[in-house]
Amino acid sequence: MLYRFKSKNMGDIIMLESNGRHVLEIIGKEPAPQGIILPEDMPAAIAALQTAIALEESGVKEEAGGAVPGSAIDLRQRAQPFIEMLHMNHAANEAVI
């Protein structure tokens, strides 16, 4: 399964299930087939992702939610396009679906 994040201001972001689920868990969203991230929730989501990235890079992976098992790509690389999407949509007051 894939997670597809859509917005009006940016192309779709597609993540493998394990990566998408991990990102959603970090921002406090329940992984589900459909969902929405409202503009007012985006600053907290961005902060949560940045905190998890900082923790992972400092070696505190357990507190950061840990790396996705078997993944050679770190959280910063996986989450950066999503963080950019959140920034763009927050500025435009648009939801991410």
C-alpha cells in the first residue's frame, strides 16, 4: 500500500506504507485510508517532524519514533518534501489530504 499526500499548491507526495505511517504517527495522526491535515494543525505537525528528525540525528531513535526497520534513508530525507508541503499549504491556508 502507498500513502499519497495531495494539495492544491504542490504535486502529490507518495510514500511507501511504512514511511507514510511513520510520518503520520509522528504528527499525531491516525494512519487511515483517507484523512486531512488542516492549516491550523500544520505548525504543530512541522514542529513534531523537526523534533523527530533532530532526535534521530542525535542518536535518540527510540524517542524520535525510531527509524523505519530496514530503511537506509533517514527521516530527514523522507520527511523534507512533506514538511515543504505543509509550509506551502499553511501559508496558502489550504488543507493537505
